[in-house]
Amino acid sequence: MENHNSHSPSHDSHGSMKSYVIGFVLSIILTIIPIAIVMNDMLSKQLTIIVILIMAGLQFVVQLFFFMHLKDEAKPRYNTMALVFGLIILLTVVAGSIWIMSYNVVG
Amino acid sequence: MAQAVTGHDKHGHGGHGHHDEHHEHEHESLKTFGFWMFLITDIILFGTLFATFIVLRFSTDGGPTAAEMFKMPGVIAETFILLTSSFTSGIAVLQMHRGNKKGLIGWLAVTAVLGLAFIYLEVSEFIELVHEGVTIGTSAYWSAFFTLVGTHGLHVSVGIVWMTALIIQLARRGITPVTQRKVNIISLYWHFLDVVWIFVLTIVYLMGVM
């Protein structure tokens, strides 16, 4: 199209084909491992939970850096700060709910 | 977005081309930040639904459990479809930055079709569950299940409608700073939905059947 690239915001980084492909391959691997572990009962229950949660966490990081280009954000990193704040609230809500409700187990 | 254009016309009358462009750029990046704000609130929304689901994970009221009901092949297919669509939406953004309007529209269309395939599989799964007698009213567990997974499915559905509208707009107006920002935002949204699904897969499905 016209020469719009000339005023495309410079901080608006978009990665390269290579970074997208790496991200895609990593996320496929990080998805296949937990599915394989669970479907084949490869590990003990507790270990399985830990491993698949770590895989999900890594997958989140892969999407953030390879697809959402969080690392390339211009300073000041308002988007990153907002995200970190959101994650703190997320952890508080989820961990807090699990913790407090563990005292409410019937029977 | 017409009002964005008229809005910035008010600020600078002719002869300030460069200033206007700068102003518009600021405007667009502010809107992107606004979208991140929306994503944060959406994270919190899903966080509360996940917390509810986890707390109620054993509350099946003596009825059917996840391990009895889940059919993993369909879920695994959904996962890879959504994962691939996250990748294709990234390729669309890449094409946009290369100034390739056709490539951009094409990859957005592929992403939307993959999204539709995902929704088709999810709706079939829900229909099958209901036919086997598991509804949102069966037990606290299934209420939490349908609310969490359904909210994600609703997000994907909204994303498909939005993407279709954006494709039409791109076909008409081409790649402008405004449509560029919109494509960036929808691809953020789509990656975000993929991340949420990964946690649905892990916490709801994988932990449900193990």
C-alpha cells in the first residue's frame, strides 16, 4: 500500500517472521508436553500439576514476548506496568480464594 | 474512525502537517494503552472465574465428574486450532508492516476461519454434554465449568465478529494509521485469548482428567 510505513510508529515493533515461527514452535512444544504427560500418566499426580502449570506459565511468557512484543515496548513501559499490576491482582484473587476456601471443605 | 480524524483536525489547522501526524501518533498509542487497560480488566474477570472453578472443582454433588465426561481429542484439536490462529494473526500484523494489504486481509481471514472452527468444536462439545444430561444446572462444578469455558468462547465469538468488521474496513480504507492500530489491537486480543485458553486447557481439562 501507499507509503504509510513512513509514519508507522517506531515503537510499534512487530518482530520478524523468524520470531513468530520460533514463538509458534515453542508454544506447540509447550502444549504437546503437558498433553503427553497427562494422557499417558507419565508422572505422579503432584509432579504432573507442577509441570503442567509451569508449561502454561512458560507458554504465557512465549506469547507475551514473541507474539505481543512486550519486550520491545517504548519507555516508559506503561503497558508492562499495567500488566504486572493486573497479574498481582490475579494472583491475589486466585490464591486468596483457594486459601480461604480450603477452610470451608465440607466433611 | 471518522471522529478520530475530525478530532485531530480541530487541534491543528492546515500547515502543521508534521505536528498533526505526531499528534495522531500519540492519539493512536494512547488508544493502544487503553486496550491494554481493557486486557488487564479481562485478566481479572477470567481470574475470578478461574478462582471460582478451582474452589468448586470437587463440588459435583454426586453427579457426573469431569473425568467421566471430557472427551480429550476434541479439546486437543481446539487447542491446536487456537494456537495456530494466534500465529496467523501475528503473520497478519507482519504483512501489515510490510505494507501488504492483501496478505494482511488474507491472514486475518485465515485467523477468523480458525476461530470459527474452534467455536464449532466447542459448541459441539457443549451440545454433546447437554445431551448426556450435563447442563449448567447439574452441579456447582458444571456451573463453574460452563461459565468459565463459555465466557472464553464468547470472547472468541466477539473476536470473530470484530475481525470480520475490520477486514471489511481494511478492504475499503486500506492500511492507515487508524486501521493499523486496530489490527495491532485485535491481534493483541487474539493472543490474549490464546493464553487464556492454555490455562483453561491446563486447569480445567488436563487437571480434570488426570
